[in-house]
Amino acid sequence: MWNSKFYEYSNTPNPKYLVIFLHGYGSNGENLISLAREFKDVLPEAHFISPNAIEPWEGSFPDSYQWFSLYRGFDRKVLEEIAHNIKDSNKILTDFINQQLQRFNLKPENLFIVGFSQGGMMALYQGLAMAKKVAGVICFSGRIVLPQSVGDETRSKPEICLIHGEQDSVLPLEYFIESKKVLTQENVPHEAHQLANLDHAIDLRSIQLAQAFIKKIIS
């Protein structure tokens, strides 16, 4: 059963936008909710939610979670073998997102999905698999997790922003390049930014690029 605990931040009782943050492998929702203080400058009328991921982390640390197993790594063959795990997680996350949209009487067009690392993988998959187009998807240091299924399983084509460090030691830049290629092939609107001197992290440049992406969409 999914531990549905989540963290929230809002400055308004009647939000016009919903932002869902998806944390990385072995982390928790509290890790990303701090980004709300950065994003509220461009989305002052938004409600921000950062849930704990669906499964307890297989590394066994307390209060640590994962969206799907990565104990065997994330080579393409491994991810294909656990595709059912990824898709099952997507279905559970979809239900959660729909519940939160209903809670605030908002539509997918009012939703931004933001993910880091494994959460970035989920954000991309989630945005493409949603029945209706969301406002935008921001992926920090992630990748398209099942590129071979993007064309067949894509239900909508939201605006996507990819941001990745050139020195990423966890998810090397090759995954960023692959993601750009897949999105281009499938005619998914996107912008892509590779940042020099950045490892597997979100820095000020990353935040500023994400803010600019949001401004462009809501203007």
C-alpha cells in the first residue's frame, strides 16, 4: 500500500494552479517542497504538493521512498524488464493527481509536474501518459524512462522543460541527449538546457530556467 503522506505549501486558499513535485530515489516529499518558495515568485496563486513516493526505498533507510525499483541499475534492458513496475506506479500517481485536482476544482491544464532524478523520470512519463494535457512538465536531472513506449503510450503532448548538468555523475548527459531525441521524434514541444559545471543537483541556474519556462506558459 502506498504511503500517501505528502507535504504542502500555499499562499492562497483558492489556487489557480497545482504544482506536484516528485522527489528522487531514496528521498521523500519533504526534500522538494522547499522548491515551492522559489516557484511561488512566478506562481503566487499556486498550491504545491510533494508526496512521498509509492514504495519504501529498497536501501532500507527510514523515511525514504522510491517510485520504482532501481537496485539493478537503470540500463535500458533492466528498465524494460521492470516496465510493469513503472506503469503500475504511474497509475497510482495518476489517481493521486486526479484526487488533488478535484480537491481544488482544477483541471489538468492548471497542473505543473516537476521532478528530480527518478522523480524526473516519473514526471516525464506522467505528463505524456495523462489523458488530458497538463500545463507543463519540468524534469531536473532525469530521463525518459521507457523511450520505446513513448509513441504508443503517449496520450497528450504537454510543454516539457529538460534541465541537466553536463557533469551529472548519476544520470550521465547521454540520457539527456536521448530524451531530447525521443521528444523531437514524437513531436513533443520541449526546451532543453544542459548546464556546465553541474553534477546531479538543482542549482540557481536550474531554478531560473524553470521559472522562465513557467512564465512563458502562463503569460
